[in-house]
Amino acid sequence: MSNSYRENKLNNLAIEKLKRLGFTNVDIHTLLEDEVYRSYYVKMLKDISNRKSNWQRTIETILKKIDETGLSL
């Protein structure tokens, strides 16, 4: 899965926030595979999308990728 700069930025933001919350085992793979991490990530993406319309296309792309891999909520 090739990611754009903006997708990578959002992925890293979610990983950083989860690590600050004490989830030390989070990385790009667990972010998408673990139900708790993925739920947090999807919620974070939806919150950003509601506040910043210029990120909406990137967020929709990420959510579509999550859905296509069968990892949707």
C-alpha cells in the first residue's frame, strides 16, 4: 500500500498520539490490524475531516483503503 505524504503524516500522528496515551506497541501495522488502535484512528480521521475540509480527500482515501483490506469497523 503506497501512501502519499499526507497519508503518512496522518498515520504518524495517530501513532504518536497512541504512544502518548501509553500504547507502546503501536506501529503502522498494528494501527491498522488491532481493533482498538484502528477504532481510535478512524475516529481521529473523522474528527479531522469534520474540522479541516482540505484534508477530506486524503482521509477518504485512507478510510477506503482500510475498508478494502477488510479492516473496516
